[in-house]
Amino acid sequence: DLALALARRLDATLALGAYSRLLIDLNRPLDAPSSIPESSERIPIPGNLGLSEGERARRIERIFRPFHERVAALLDARRAAGRPTRLLTLHSFTPVYLGERRPWVLGVLAGASRGLAERLLAELRRAAPDLPMALDEPYRVEADEDYAIPVHGDARGLDALLIELRNDELSDAGRVVAWADRLAAALARI
């Protein structure tokens, strides 16, 4: 819902994954162990345990490749048309992971676009100074664990950011609207 609301506010092209990341994570390199995870936190994922090579290949060909081919085609078309482009990816995270409480409501992650991430975070903090937000939390962009930013952003020389929003902040329509408004306003100022 947040991605849809934000895309409307920014008049942006949106590519949405249509499957659970538990089948195959669209933001993981295919050789990463977390590409098709065998557990989520400490909970086994039965459908991923002992996965055959055939099933792995089927998920790659039916889910992973079509999504990333579509994203690449959209970015190629924008470049060919001479349209300035920034890549923004959205994820949500749990308030507690492996027993550790995460104090942030929002994290801004970047690879090569660290300056842009810092500017976005400064804008968000200026508008909401009491909200706990951080750079590179609760994760960091790493080439061996991330896909969209390194491949579709950094490798193409595009400004690229990943916004991580704690999922309890998206618990109802009012909160989604508030975050879409807040993010759109901050992005428009950078």
C-alpha cells in the first residue's frame, strides 16, 4: 500500500513483486543463501528445505528473472528517452528480530548514493525530529546480500536508495497515508 501511495504522489513508475520473499527473495543475489531461505528468524520454512534444483530453477525463471528483466527494461527505456531517473526501493522490517528490539522506525540505506541518503534522512528528521531514524539501519547494502541497489542502481550509475520502514508503522491506512505524504515531501525536496 505504501509503494502504491508513494508512486501516485511522485508520479513514478512502480514495479511490485507479486510473490512472498519466502519463495525467492527479489532483493538477493541468486547465489546468496538468503535467496531462497530455509528459515525465517528461527522458524523453518518447510517448502524450502531440501529444495530440488528443478524447483529452484523454476522459481528463478518464473519469479526472479521476469521481475528483474522488467525493472531493467523500464530503466533502459528511461535512459533511452533521456529521462532523469532515481531508483527507490521499499522494504519493511519487524520491530524485533532474533530477540533484539529495533528502535528505529525508518532506515535509509544506500550503496554509492550515500550523499543522497544522508540528504533524505536530514529532510525526514527536519520534518519529524522525534522519530528514531538512521542511516544504514537495520541493514546495510552489500553486493553479496543485496540485488536492486548494486545491480539496478550503482552499476548503472543511478542514484539509488532503499527505504526500510518498521512494519508496525504500516498497520493501518492512516499510517500508510501519513508515511506516503512524509516520504513524498522529503523526496521532492532533495
